[in-house]
Amino acid sequence: MIDYPLQSIIIAMDKKDLPQVFRILQEMKSQWQDETLASREKDPFRILIGCILSLRTKDSITKKVANHLFSIAKTPAEILAIPQEKLAEIIYPVGFYRQKAKNLREIAQILLERYQGKVPDNLEQLLELPGVGRKTANLVVTVGFGKAGICVDTHVHRIVNRWGLVNTKTPEKTEEALRKELPQKYWIPINNLLVLWGQNICLPRVPRCSICQIQPFCEQKGVEKLQ
């Protein structure tokens, strides 16, 4: 691994750069295998359950466990019919599987009692479900329903701060800032594009700035080592 010196002139990304940046992201996307939940699922219920399973779990494991679960239970009623201990066994490979099994059954019951077994398309209602945070709620709203929202995970939070597009400390604050700074046409695609970019180019510890086509627009904030 080679440590490259950081650029001497600090550049912060400007809104006028965004069309070119998103063109690069979209063009590069086809080079990588897309295992993200957003690329696999469009049904709101499957997205919701997949997001719950994915917490602290690798995408490859989440995909395998979700497919196994959906082969057994495809609806809230079918999930609720599985005893909690049995459900925990089914989803065992994911992290915090016991708590997630509890949350899945509680979610299924709420969906049946309040929403006729359907997933609500309202952010506030989704946030009331056990184990559902803003990332999950926004992914359901954007990918499952095609409604405006910004799903901010660790990749999105890290990368837009490195760019200098925002200056925030938490994903929640990043979402708030992006709702002001990011044109709405980029709201839905930003998560999928930056997850892939973060997995392949803008790595958490040692980003591959030397081959990054977005580097000319990027502040490289917080970057100490490059490869």
C-alpha cells in the first residue's frame, strides 16, 4: 500500500458539481456486483424486514437469511405465526438475532392490527415500529413506495462529509443537511450509489483516492491515508 500526499489546495464540493458527480457514480455502478437491499427488493414489506435483519450484519449474510425467511413466511400473518424462539433460530446468522426476532413479531402484529397487514408509506408511522430507525424508514419510503426521502447509512454519512458537501457529526444530521443541500432528484438514488462507491472506492479507513474520478471535486475531509 502506498501513502499518497494529500492535495495542498482544499476543495469543497459545490452544488454545481453534483450533476457531474452523479453521472460518474452512475457510470461506475455497472462495474460492481450490486448486493444492496435496494437492488434486490422493491416490495415494502420485504424491504422493511430486510432492513431489520441487516443491522450489524454483512449484506451477503442478510441476503441469505432474508431469502430463507421469506421462503417460510412471506406476510406479517405468517411471521406472527412463528414462535419467537423458532423465528430466532431461522434468522440466527444475523447479529442480535433474538432481539430482531422479537421486533419482527411485534412489527407483524402492529401491521395486522393498525394497517390491515400493509406497510405504511408514512415516515412517522414507520418510525413508530420496533427497531425501525430513520435509515430503514427512509429506505422503505424511497425504494418501496418511490416517495421523496434520503436514506443515510454509514457510507452516505462518511462520503458526503469527505466531499465537503455537508459538515455533520451523525447520520441524522447528515440527512437533515442533505434535505437542504441536495436537489430532490438525487434523494432516492444517493443511497444505492454511495453504498457501492463506499464499498469499492471511498473505503472507510484508506480510501482509493488515487483512482477516484470524483477526487477533483472532493475536499478529502478527514482523510489521512490514501491508496
